[in-house]
Amino acid sequence: MKIAICAKHDLAGNLALNILVRALAPHHQIHVILSDYVLKAERETPSAATLLTYERDFPLETFYPFLEQHVPVGSGALCLTPAGLSSMFQLPVHHWGRARSREVIDAMQRLAPDLILSCRYDYIFPEEILEIPPLGAYGMHPGRLPQIQGLCAPFWAMLQEHDRSGCTLFQIDKGIDSGPVVEIGWTPVNYSRSLLWNFVHTYFAGVATFLRHLPTLIQGDHLQTHPQDPSARRYYSYPTEADFRRFREKGNAIVTSEDYQEMLSWYLPGGMQDPLMSEIKRLCPLTDC
């Protein structure tokens, strides 16, 4: 199959992308399309800006360039940067911009994928793109649909003290996270870990769910779905500073040095014991927040 994987160019998006590429690239023709859109709400409060710093800014502006300079492709690290994935698996990585632009629609039509998979992608696909793949377009929403629709779903699951966080695999339609559901992949919420850690592992549950259904798509069949219940739908906006304050008052953390350094260590051949880890800690001094 020719598969277009549309993912967000940040830490959570890249960690999920690594699992997908390693599972799919040996057997399928993969094209990666990255988005890098930052909401105004992600920078306008101190807590939101802190999350964005460790989720996007440090990886893209400092960490990934450092890795590409000091860690050669093929060194045995569990995870690779987008450039590293492109080099190791000989696959193209595109930065196309807004999916509704004429240029992106034309580019996707020329690509003509059999399947589109959206994992943390920023943009809404127009119908002209949704009509392209014969096997359909599927998305991963990091929350239980339709009960937790909207932004930063794992945050709301933790704030409401849920036992588990769900990543919904669904067929994309012309709405926003409104298409019929294939399955929800679940992971236990680990309250000893940070929001960012639980966010990443929620996506891991979604990736595992997609890979379980992959044999059906390989056979040329669409995935079975069931419609969402509109009466159960609840939309959540991006957390305000007051929301983040309530989150911390419950004993939760947005990001911790332990969690963050462990996730960064997945990009090093020696993990936490790698000689480069001390330099990474110097580049990213972090206090729990």
C-alpha cells in the first residue's frame, strides 16, 4: 500500500511516528507529511507556554538538530528524528502547510495514496482530499470520542480523575473528530507521571490499535465502524491558566525532569546511560512544573 502518514512536527507526534514508520515502512510505501501549526492559546498563558516549550520548541529548535549532528543514523537508538527516519527508511518527508490550500490538495492528488492516516496532524482535510484514498482516511484523537472532543484531551481525562485515557481511531469525515469510530485504544492513566508522559502514551495506545486493524486494510477492505452518539458529545477547549492551576492542585505535573529525560533518552543508542545524556541535560535544564 501507499500510505500517507500525516503527523505533527513535535515530540509526541514524532514518537508515535517512529512506531508507525518502523512497523509500516518495511512492507509499504510511506510518505510522511508534517504539520507545525501553533495555536494562539498554546503561548498565551505561562503553563501553556511551558508545555509547548517541551512538547515542541526544545525538540525542534535544539534537540533534533543536536541529534542530527552527534548521533548517526543506524546507531541503534529506539527513536529517530524526522530526518533520521527519512534517511534510514528511504522515505520522503513533506512539509506542505494548510491542507485546504490548493497546493496541498494538488500535491495529495498527485501522491494518490491508498490510505491516509492522521496522527496528531494539525489540519482539517477538505473533501477533495478525503475522496482520494480508496481505503479511506483515518484519524487518531487522543481522547474518548465523542465524550472528550476538542483540544488536549489527556489533560481533561486527568483533571477529571479518569482511570484510563483513550485514543480513538476513527474514519475522518468533513467534520472535526466527528467521523464513525473504529475502536478506542486505552492506556491506564499514570498519576505518578506527568501530563506529557500520559499524552505520549495515549497516542501509543492509538498506534497499537491502528496496527491491530492493519491486516483488514492490507486485504483491501475498509474498517468496520460505528457512528458517534451526538448526545454524548462534549467539546473541550484548550486549558486556561485557571484549568492548569486546578490540575496542579490535584497533585499533577505538566512535565517532570524524570519523564522528559527518559523520553529524550529513547533517541540515544545507550538510553539514559548514553554519554550524550549529560550534554542533553545541560542543553535542557528542567524543573518539575
